[in-house]
Amino acid sequence: MTITAETLDRSRGLVAPALRQAVERLDPFTRLVVSYHLGWSDEHGRPTEANPGKSLRPALALLAAEAVTGVPEPGLPGAVAVELVHNFSLLHDDLMDRDTERRHRRTVWAVWGDATAVLAGDALLSLAHEVLTESESPYRQAAGQAVAIATRELIRGQVLDLAFEQRNDVTLDECLEMAAGKTGALLGVSAAIGAILAGAPQAVVAGLSRFGAELGMAFQLVDDLLGIWGSPVVTGKPVFADLVARKKTLPVTWSLDHGGEAGRELAAWLRRDGGLTEDELRYAAQLIERAGGRDWATQEARDRIGLAEHALDQAGLDDVVRNRLGQVARFVIERQS
């Protein structure tokens, strides 16, 4: 088993009981919906062994606490909180994007409807702040404020993402700003919250936050690549999923800005009305490749990981934990789902 797999497995082992304890507070129906979403049960409440996800954000929170105290446990409330916020965003994101599958299962809105997905997401966001408020750390207020700010930024990024669907003039800079909110903000606070709860010096918290923010940008770039070229068998989403939705993702936007003739052809393709065949979707993916968008996004993800690792070097962390965080960063750009 690799260091990254060990790190993520350990995180799941520590966080799962506390996460289940938090979800137990919900009313019976919402608890069923959330348990289904988290892969703990089927839609009838029968226990399952569905894919629980990567647990990347809680792993970062625990590693941050370990970097400061030598043990991960002080970061546990933060780890649970960021995982709850992340799943709040997934429930709403699936609904807004009308995605019917996540991790090879029907999404919550597809099973129970739009209103249930909204309310279940809201419940998870409320739980996140409840868990932090009850933390025994004297720094819980600062941790709660950091999560609240990150959630506001996440929502701002999602607002921009939705607005871009109605525009044909989205610039690369705008798309990068959107990604910094939608993905970078929560990963930034995930990487810092364990250190905040442990009372780390501000320089350490700032370094970990920068690490997480750059990691978030790399994560979004890889996500955008997988949304076009990822294998549906691995990603759990339909082939060319982001192209079906005509999303202004980072490789698409770079191609429109810098892709020359292929970029202009792509712009015309995006303006088409009506449904799209698989051949038409494959043609659009080829245009993005010809324009250079795929190569740019791949290299930009690597560059962002370089910036993330530089931030770690500036934070003055214990070598063992610093190396684990570096392994997590490299996992982000090597993942296939």
C-alpha cells in the first residue's frame, strides 16, 4: 500500500465514526438520504459497501493537526466539518448540473427529487458548524469562521460557474477565479483547519492554507480533464460529461482564448442548439486537443502542485508530515476519478 493510500485509509478510519455520530442527529428521513449519498446504505436504508469517496479533505485536516501536535486527533472536528461541507456542495452541485449519477449510483435528486437534495445539503452544512461549535479546542471560533468564509467563497464560485453557462465570452482569468472559489477555498481551509484547532502559529496556518488552495486549483484542472477524457467506468459519470453540458471548464476556456482556428471552431460548436451525438462530442474533445487545451491544463495542474509544495516548504513542517502532504498532492494529479 502506498503512503497516500495509507493516509487516506487512516483518515477514513478516524473520521467515519465521528461522521456517523453527526449524521445520527438528523431526522429519520434526512438521515436515510444522507446515508445513501455517503454510500452507507441503499435508498431503502439497507447497509451497503458503496464507494465512500477519496476523503481527501478530512485527510488534509488530520495531517495539519499532526504537523502541529504530532497526533491527528485534535483536527478531528475540523475533518468532520470539511467533509460535511464538501458533501453539502456535492448534493447541490449534482442538482444544479442535473447529474443523475455519482460514483456509479443515482444521485439524491434523481432518487428523491430536487427539494430533498436541497434540504439534505442544508442539513449537512448546519451539522458542520454544529460539530465545530462543540469542539473542545479553544480555537474553535477561529476554525468556524474559517469554514464559514470558505463556504461563502465556494458558493461564490458556484454562482460564477452557473453564470458562465449563459455566456459565450468567459475569459480564462474569470474561469480561474471561479475555480479558486468553487474548489480552492474548501481545500484551502481543509489543509489549515487542523492546524487552527491545534493553535498553530499564523505562519504555519497561512502556509498550509496556500498549499490547500493551490492543491484545489490542481484538483479542479484534473477534474476538468476527467470530465472530458475520463473513463466512465472509473469516474462514474457519462462519457464526455462536461461537453454534454457545454461547461466552460478550464481546458475549454483556455482553448477559446488561445486555441487559434481550433478555438474558433470550438466556439462555434458551443453555440450549437439541440442534442449532441457521441461523434459530435468526440469532435469537440478533438478540437480542445488541437487547440492545446488538454496539454495546457495538464501542465498547469503540475505547476500548481509545484506551488503547493513550495508553500509546504515555507511552512516549516515536520519532515514526515510534510512528505505525506506532498504525496497527497501528487495523488491529486495522478488520479483517474
